[in-house]
Amino acid sequence: MRTVEYKRKHRWASYGTSKCKEYLRYDFLCECAYCKLNEVDCGLVTSHFFEVDHFIPQTSDTTVDHSYGNLIYSCQVCNNKKGNENGALNPCEENIWGKHITNGFCEESGYICKALTEEGSLHLKVLQLNTRAHIKMRKQSVSRLLWDRIDEIVIDIQNRLKLKKSIDDEIKTELFHVLELIKSGRQYEPREPISIAVDYLNSHSIINDLIFKEYNLDISITFNDIVYYCELVIDASDIKSENLNKYIDTERLKYWSKHVSERVGILFFYPNAKRMYFFPIPESSIDVSKTKYHVHLTEKQLLNSSFTLN
Ligand SMILES: [Zn+2]
């Protein structure tokens, strides 16, 4: 089986669309796919420091491919270095580290990456992956990896604690609390506006979970013990011009009915109007011969604390 550094999920998102960068961020594990600089090593500048790179850049004789499959989560430095140069290897098609270049993430190597193949040599040259900044970053990253290992140990201790009943209950509760805190500091945190959508659901006591599943299924919500996998559709309209007529691609509906076994719905979110509507996709009776399916949102579908599904 061919192994690759990163695997993009199937998503309907192209360059510049509202959730595109967040999807890439998730699929590329919050790190630059070229130099492996991780957001957690970046501090406060994080959101500005990561960009969307077109793997195949625009050249004079082609138009630029904005599709999700051509996009890479990249730090500013790598994106600038790569520019329109050819020769960088595709991290979604190649297992670059270990095959084309050595793993520079260890003390013995002096945190330097060496080329193992000709392609690797060109890759290093185009992206200039051995600058002083890269070496410093790799050092930092190694200590972060130690933290990840500590996380694993923490989870292991938690599991053991669950089983061992003889430990004093109070100590157990305290310990659990500390372990939860350590763990929560290292989890994937969504950025606006997805995090605002999650806040909205929480504030209306709607059971939800951020899932980022394939086919744009971003958040799950639960009503009467039924779980709905939902696409979050964000509409930046203000309150006055809030458009309550929505059109869903029937292509998407066909995909969902074929590939997703859970119930599916759409969350239409208007962050400026502070409103969210829930439209569960009917299990049948959708005319897929047309390209768009029309939905008119009403107050009945407005998600708030008194929302009921009937
Ligand atoms: Zn980078």
C-alpha cells in the first residue's frame, strides 16, 4: 500500500470559499505540509502565518487550478519560497520524509535534512528546508513530540484509574480534572466562524460535536437520540438582507445518500444575524433530476432552546 504524508478528504471546497482553509488545516493536521511547522510551535501569529498554496501554480500558459485537490496547507515561508518554481514534491502523493529526504527531526542529525534521492535534493533546494529558522523549529518540534508522548501516557493513566476502584474518590476526581486540563490544551480548536457556530449550538443546549467528516459533514447534532451529520453553510448576510431561500446541489444529496449511513442535515448559519436554521434532509421524495433543490427556511426551522423536531 502506498503511504503518503497527508490525505485530503473528499470535500466540496475550492480556493477562497468560506471553509476551504479550515478544511485544509484539519486535513493537514494543522501543519505546513512542506516543512512540517506545526501551528502549536507558532504561537500567537498562527492564523496569519499559514496560507493556502496551489501545488500546481499558475503559469503563463495555464489557468490556475483552484480545486481542493490542488491545495496545500502551507506556512508563509514555504509558500513564498515555492512560488511558481517547479520541483517541490507533492506531500499528498509522495511519502517525502524518509524516502526522498532524511528525517531532520532528531538531535543526531543536527536537525538537518539530507537528500536521499535526486528529487529530494531538488525539493530541499526549492523549499530551502535547512535554514537556521528551520533547524530551530525542528528542535522545538521534537520537544513538542515529547509532550504528545506525555499525552499518551496521560490517557493510559486515565484508563487505569477508571478500572482501579480502590483509589480514594476525591483524589481520583482531582487527578481526572488535572489530566483533562492537560489533554484539552492540546486538542484541535476550530477557528471562526466554525467556532462561533459551535458556540451558538452550545448556548442553545443543542448536543453537538465537531466531526469534520468527508463530504463537508462538519458538525453532528443530536435530537431525540437521533444523530444528524450536518454540513455547516455559512451566510454572511446581515439581518435585513438575510436570504431564507436556499438551493442545495442535488449532486451533493446523491453523494450523501450513497456514501453516508447516518441521517444528514444542513445547518444554515447567519453569524451576523445570530441565527441558525436546521434542515434535515428528507430520507425520500427528493427530485434529483434537477440540479438544485430548493429550501425555504421558516421560523419552525430556527434552532433555539425550544426547537423541536417533528
Ligand atoms: Zn513551511
